[in-house]
Amino acid sequence: MRNDTPGQALNPQSKDYEQFIQIQNNCTLCGSSLTFDYESKTPFQIVEKCACPHCGLKGREKIHPVN
């Protein structure tokens, strides 16, 4: 049974969870493991960037607020 309800956690034993982790941690172009870099922009923000060391694809950039 799929869990399509927003805001609900995925079961770590489910295929959906495995696919989610694969998408988050691996390059969508070549499948290699992504490298992550974290940078503090302000005392209240951390920027997460990822890139593929194998093919050079730059991935997402997320800003995380720090409380």
C-alpha cells in the first residue's frame, strides 16, 4: 500500500522509503553517490548543496532555517 498522504512518514521497510533514499542520495544522471556541502549564510540559515563527483552534475540547493 502506497503512502501518498503529505506530511506522513514513510515506513523504513517499504519500497517507497528505499526509493526516496536512493533519489535523495544518488545522482539522477549517472547514479553515483552525491557529495553534500553545508554553509552558514547567516546565524539563522544553513545552505545545503549537493553535487555528483563523477559526472559533475550540480544538484539541489536547500536553505534550512536554524531556530
